[in-house]
Amino acid sequence: MKTKRIARTHENFKNKALKLLQIKEIPTTEVCMYLYGSKLKKSTLNQKKTGTSPLLFAEAIKIIEYYGHLADKVDDIINE
């Protein structure tokens, strides 16, 4: 039972990360820089974005974290 719950949670995080990557207004190069520390791995991220290559749970967490930080910055500017 616990394994199913963990697998479901991992899938939810992966799905959310993939949905976030679909936001056209935010370049994947910036997400790539945050995720891998280099913009040179953009093709790797695009393969994961399109489903050609599987997205790992750790990558999904970092992607969600990136967008969370971005949302915090936007909120700070709006609430000044």
C-alpha cells in the first residue's frame, strides 16, 4: 500500500513538472540552467519535456522548485 502511494506521489510531481515546462513564456534555457547548472543540456530537458526521455523524480522536484522561486519573486514585486 505504501509503495503505491509513493509511486502515485512521484507520478503527480512528474506530471506537474511537465505541465510547468509547457508554459511558453518561460524559456526552458533558464530552467535548464537551474536544473543542470548549464544551458548546454537544453536538448536533454526538451527530450524530457516532449516525453522522448523519462523525467526523473529528482528532476521534477527541481523543476517545481524553480517555478516556486519564480512565483515568489513575482509575488514580491507585485506586493511592494
